[in-house]
Amino acid sequence: MTTTTLPTPRPLRKRMIVMLICLALLFGALVGFNFLKGYMIAKFVGEMSAQPATVSTARAGYQTWQPQIHAVGSIRAAQGVDVTTEVAGLIRQVRFKSGDEVKAGQVLLELNDTDDIALLQSHRAAAELAKTAYDRDRTQYEIKAIPKATLDASAADLKSKQALARQQQALVDKKTIRAAFAGKLGIRTVNPGQYLKPGDAIVTLQALDPLFVDFSVPQEQLGQLAPGQTVNVETNARAGQWFGGKVTSISPKVDDATRSVRVEAQLANHQQKLLPGMYANIRIDAGARQRHLTLPQAALSYNAYGATAFIVKPGTKAGEDGKTLPVAEQVFVTTGPTRGDQVAILKGIQPGDKVVTSGQLKLKNGTALVVDNQVQPASEANPAPQEQ
């Protein structure tokens, strides 16, 4: 059986041709647009990368550092107490003012002791009578007028009466409050006529010269400490001013919780600029001076692969203005100890290398550089707080 193919109608064929041509034009337009977009982006990036970056630089150089131990601690008085009373009583007279400097044994306060003195006089009189009786009995015993038992009873009675008198004298003495040592008084908290109970605080007394500072250091630094070693102490109350002292004692035990050892140092405080209870920064020179190749810490960038820096190298290509600008070269560096704003470089940088200290975020290898060192990052081995 023969199959006959019918011819495609002419209008339908024309429409298919037109559709194919439109699709081809649309495809060509898309390809051309993407090509143009990629070209423009590449051109823009190329122009941007060709723009020089403005940076600041510093030269790597050697510095001599003194190895130091840093710690924080608390200042305390060599002697310090809150003056109080052992016995109760009514305040008769307050003989000091807030902030007074006092000597050891100076009277600070007197309690009412009228009744106690009267009782003391009674005990003294009884003791004198017992003494007279004892002397008479001793004379009679020497001539064998009385037995030894009578003399022993008189001696015991005398001792008892004298002990009562001494006990009452001690009670009277306690009614007068004296400074236990020389120092400076704080703010008075009592007034005449006030009733004091044993243990009530009267005023604080602090010996301000010398002072002690207590601090702790890690056990790995214990070998760098020794009694007599010089320490320098600073407080934020006297920012930028350091006070010298000496290590006086090192604890014989390491704290098993923190693995640190407690250290005590003594400070001279002739001008009384330091006060007990102050927070202190401690710096101790330890070991011989060391020479390090250093850079500002701002010159380094840190990532998962280590520390990097950009070195300034001479350029090889002239720009549009005919000038040949230096270029950046990124290098890996090995760092050592730090001191203030500076870091020691062990490997990767040579003495005299010019290193970028700011503006690294916009750099890559080969970026042209414009050096402007009018503003430099901090680079102090021992930075001090700036006064407001």
C-alpha cells in the first residue's frame, strides 16, 4: 500500500522560518550582552587595580628590650587596723580629728571610767591593808610568835588583793583608747556621749610608709623572681607615674587551682601618693637585655595560615603620568614576643625593609603604592595612657 505525504502549507512554513530567525537573534543578543558585561567588568576591575593605594610605612629595625614580668595586684598597708574597744562604755572625750597623723601610744578616745577608778582605789586600799598585815605577821613569825600557816595565809591574801587591783587597773586602762602604731587616721565615726559596745569601729588607722603590694605570677616565671628584685608599680590614680620597690617575700607554695605563686613587694611612699586597697600594675625587670628586630603590631595581618606583612618594593612599570611607583609584596613572617605596640620579628623581614603599617586591606601583590607617613600608628615599647 502506498503512503502519500501531503505538502506543508506555505503560510505555516513562513511562520516557522520567522520564529527561528527571532530565536537566533535573541540568542545572539544574549551572548553579546554577556560578553559585553564581562568585558566592562574586567575593564573596571583592571582600572581599579591600576589605581595606586595610599599607605603609611615604617622601616624594620633592631631595638634592645628588657625582659619583664607583668602582673596586677593590690596595695596594702604595712600595718592597718580599724580601731575599736574591748570594753563597753560611754564616750567622754574624742581626742583626734579625721585625717590626723598620730604617733604610737597617742590617746585617741576616752570612755567614762569614774566608777572603775573608784573601784580601783578600793582594791588598792585593800591591797595596802593586806600588805601591812603580811609585814606584821612576818615580823611575828621571825620571833616565833605565830605559826607558819598564819604567815602563808597573810601572803596569799596579799597576792589576791594585789591581783584584784591589777585587774581593775587593766580595766581602767582599756577605757582609754590609744594608737597601736604610728600612722594616719581615717574618718571619725563616733562622737562624745555615744555608747560604744566591744567591737564597734571608731576610726581606721593605716601606716602609709612603707606599703606592700601583693600580686601573683604564673609558675613558669617563678625562676625569674628573687627577694630583693626591683619592681615598678603604677596605679590609674597616678597614671604614667611609676613607684619603685623591692620584692620582699615569695610564697613557698604554688596555688594548685591557678598554678600561680603569690609575691609580696615593699614600696616607699614618703609622699603618701599611694593608698591601701588601690589596684596596681606591676612590672619587674627579669634577666639580661635582648636585641630584637621589631615592627609596629599594626603592620601585621593574622589569618589561618599565620602572620603576613606587605613589604614595599621598587616598581618596574611606569604609570600614565610616566612615574614609576613602588609596589606591595606580601610575605609570611614569624613573630616573637611583644612589648607594648611593638612585636619582635624572627623570620620573614630583613633589617631596613620598608613595611606597610596601614592600608593593608586594599593591597595585593603588585599593587602600586603612594607612601604618606604624616599619620603613623602607635609604636611604643612602653605605651602610657594619654591624659584626657
